[in-house]
Amino acid sequence: MVALGILQALQVSPMGSQSTQQYLLYNIILLILWFGVFPWFYETFQLWRYQSQVSSFLNKLRLSMNNNITQVLDFISSKVNEDKRLIEGRIRDLMEMVIIEPTSMEPEGLVRKYKALINSYNDRLEKDVSRLIPAISSSRPIIQNFTNVVDVLRELNFIYKVIDHYYRLAMKYKSYYLLIQLAAILPLLKEEIDALNGSVPVFLKGQPIGDSAGPLTVFRFKNLCSDLKPVSDSVKDTYIASCNFKGRKIYLVKAEGPGGTVGHLDDAIRYIYENINARPRLMITIDAALKLEGEESGSIAEGLGVAMGGIGVEKFNIESIATKYDTPIYAILVKMSMPEALNAMTKVIDEAVNKVVERLGKVIDSYSEPNDEVIIVGVGNTIGVAQ
């Protein structure tokens, strides 16, 4: 059709008029520019645009990591008098620590493998931190808080290396679509990175964070109980106590605190069932949960099941124990954003914890009878929350 239109235009005269030829030449040039040159310029501009976005993101992330390391070095310098360059080298070595997942070719015993791997990692990290700051190795809460800082630095370093890897691949092969995908996830990563950056000074100071909502609920609920007694300290980093509440025997379980740790809640619950021979009528788990964009911070949700994040090892063990002894599991969730979960606890979350304490009493009244046994588990990092 285009060729036919050109021939018809040329039929104005045997040789074609000069104006007609100029008009055709103009249209041909315009078509070449529109379908050949402009798309190339547009794709090049978009490539430069997304390249600039990802490159700027990586530079800011690198600067934030260096700033976090500086904060850590200042903290260590206030405790010990050692060469900062030597300490920084040790910290960067810890940031590069690699954890290799166990093989899943044969799934039997996979949870036990993960459990052993997690315990080995925590023990190794605490020992490395103790050697890094020998002057405070006797203060376990500070060591635990510092291991949380190392975990944050490891996570930031991992994010940086992965984004940098795909950015370099995109630039190496001039992959326009790979850069688009990287640029698309940057806003989501930025929120996570801001949350991690904000958590470093909080962990160094040992302040409660939003994720401490579960342990803090248990801490405040025990003030409503009578005849409070510690049950055992045989489970590492975990607080177990019993008390009476409205005629029920309550077992309280949380990470020990006030150091930054999540404890071994599954081992504590197993201890209650198998060593104390308790047969709880009900198990209640309280944990922080990431809210959706349309939800309000501090809103509370109730449900069934084990309220617990992570890779699922402790959750699996708790579910297995509850299933074996036919114990229903009730869940209470405190909704919050990721920055709220990892940064210093806000007033909104603190007030939500008080509401959860009230709800606990109502749940126990509704779903148990006098003389029943009930387990209350405060899930989360107990940093800044004492026993």
C-alpha cells in the first residue's frame, strides 16, 4: 500500500515534480527516523536512566554500610583500645560469613539438620564476637546485641552483592530488561534497607524494638498473675515460669533477655510437656506481623496456629508437639511495618501490647476452664525486655 501511494504520487508528471520528490524524500527520512533512529535513542535513554537509578542505589547502600561499620567501630572503641583497622577487618570477615543450607535430596530429618545448623551458627557468631570484644565477653546481653548488629551487616552486605551482581551482568550484556527488573524492585529494597540501617544504633543501645512485642506481652502479663515461679533455666537463652491466673496454671515462655535473642522456644515447650508432664488445654502464641499497606500499625489480629516467622524450624517443632498432645494453638498478632519491627518500639506498638495483655485474659477465660493448664509464648527478639 505504501509503494502504491508513492507510485500514484509520482504520476503527477512523467519525471515527477520537484515538490513531490521533496515531499516523498521528507516522508522517507521521517519514517527512517521514526522506526529506526528514535527507538534506538529511546532505548539508549531508558538504559541510561535505569542504569543511573541502580548505580545510585548501590552507591547509597555502600555509604550506609560504611556508616554502620563506623558506628560499630566507635562502639567497640568505647569498650576496648585496639587498632580500628584490625577490628574493621574482622567485622568485614564476619559480614562475609556464608551459611550453606543442608541438602534436601532426602527430606527425612531436614528440620533437625536446620536446627543443628542454626545452633552452630549462633554459637560460632557469639564466640567470634566475644573474641572481637574480649573486654565485655562476660556481659552476655551486650554480646547478644552485637551479634544482632553483625546479622544486620551481613544482610545489608548480601543485598548489596546480589544487586551489584545483576547490575554488572546487565551492563556487561547491555540487557535493557534486566535493568528494568532491578529498578522495579528498588523501592521495596529501599524500605528494607532503611529498616536495617535504623536498627544498628538501636541494637547497639539495647533498646526494645517492634519485634519485641511478643516477649513484652509476656513480661507485662506476668504482673497480672500470682504465685510466679521460675520453672527451669536448663533451656539456653529461654525464660520459663509458671503462675496462677483466674484459677488456671499458666506457663510463660519467652526469650530470656534483656540481650537481643529469640531463645529456643520449641525446646522450652518440649520441656514443659516432657519434663514437667504438663498437659495444657490451650497454647497461645503472640508475635509481631508485617502489616499490609492498607492496615494500621498496632492493629491486632487473632487466629489459629503458631504465630512465628523465620525459616520454620521452631514453628515445625512446636506444631509437632502440639499435634502429638492434641493441644489447640491460638495466635495473636500485632501488625506493624518492617521499619517499625526492626527499629525502636514506637508508642503505637507499646499501646498495642497493653491491648494484647487484655485480650490474653479474655482468651484464657473463653477457651479454658479453672484448673486447666495454659502455655503463653512470647515470640520475637527480646532485646531490652528483661525476664
